[in-house]
Amino acid sequence: MPELPEVETIARGLHALVQGRRIADARLLTPAVLRAGRTETLPGRTVTHVSRRAKLLRLHLDHGGCLVFHLKMTGRVWVAGPGLDLPKHTHLICGLDGGDRLVFEDTRRFGYCAVFEAGEMEEWDFFRSLGPEPLETCAEDLSRRIGVRRAGVKALLLNQTILAGVGNIYADESLFAARIHPASLAAAIPESKRLQLFEELRRILLEAIAAGGSTISDYRNAYGKSGIFQDSFQVYGKKGEPCPACGRPLQAEQVAGRTSTHCVRCQKLY
Ligand code: ZN
């Protein structure tokens, strides 16, 4: 699933492609992917900018409303030139002035879109439940948020109401960087180590954005290009490979319902 750096990369690419362009028409081919609103309200609107909140992609429109996408596992939003054949699992097509088309496709159909009029998105339960952005919140605040919880640190990192945008990749990478075992109880981790965790998380997220995100299976940015941060992974998906710090084979176990790759020698269990 695309996480914060991948959705950020897509948002920046889309912004360059669609900012200032008018939506000429909207065709919803799969009504089930629309979670809220009506695509009939889109024609005539101009895209003012594109942004990301958590793992949501938002196209802001000139009347104050927005078109939102959650890509989930295999969703993609991109701009197709005129005449290009669209893929089989295309669910929404927004014709843009000039003949290009904004395309939402999703082979597995876990992703969705939603149309909000001005002020409606802020009232959306899912949006209201989202925790703070890790790149816009200081490590002290994030450390406090998990330090008071009687729950596992990995579960809290993945919990979008605690902090937004982090998934399995960046949870495993930041826990390794801070040398914290993923099954640790958050409240048992010393504050200095919790601060280190969020400093490492922020560093890794920024590096991943700079690398255009990580390409796992079929992630592509708005230009159809893949990211390269997967080349910098220390532990994610590397079960059995030598730990980059000590050389002992990395282990994988289920933590918080997700495969968690870590080093039992380097990462302390609190
Ligand atoms: Zn190690």
C-alpha cells in the first residue's frame, strides 16, 4: 500500500500536471468506488492545487470542495493523454481541458474516491479521526502520544488516529533505525528512545520522498514512474538477510497483525 512518501510523490506530480486545469466532464464507470458525494458536480470546476493528508490524495477545486482518493493496495491516479487506451480496471475518468484525462484505476478495488463540497471534507468522520502528520509535528509531541498508551509500539505507529500516513514499510524501517523491537510496549520505551524513533521516522520519510517513494509491486507516481527508496531499505522485506548492523539473519514475525522484520540482537524489546 502506498504510504506517506508515495502519496506525497503522487500528489506533487499530479499538482504539476493538473493545477489550473478545468474538469470538462466526469464519467464514473464503477459506482461502488464512490464513497461520498456526486461526480456530477465536478464538470466546470478548476483544480486549484493537489495535496496529501495521511494517505489521502486531495484535488482541491475552485469552489472550495475537493475530489479525494484513497489508493489502498493497488489504486492509481494519473493523467492519460488523448487517444491513449485506458486500462481494464478504470473506475473514474475526468476529462480535462486540452483533452487529457485524469484516470482512477484499481485492479483490486480496495481504493475509493469521494467528492466533497466546500466544508464537507472537514466533517467526514474518517478525516476527523486522523492523527497528526509526522512531518508537521515535533518528536516530543509524537513521543507523548504513544508514551501514554498501553499498546505495542508497532500497532501505534500503524494506527492512523495516533499519527497519520505510516504503514508497514516505514514502521519497520524507523523501529530498526531506533533499535527498538516492534513488539515493545510503547509505554515501556524510555522517552529518549521514543524521541529517537520519531526523529528517525521523520528522517526516513524525508529521504523516501526525495527518492520518489518506494516501489513495492505496482506503485507508480503521476508520471507512471517508480520510486527508488526500496534500494535503501535496511530491514523491510529482508527476512533471512544479514542485519546491516550486526550481520545476524533478520527475523520476521507477526506484530500488530503485520509481518514485522527486525534484528533480535540489535532491536531491544521493552
Ligand atoms: Zn543486528
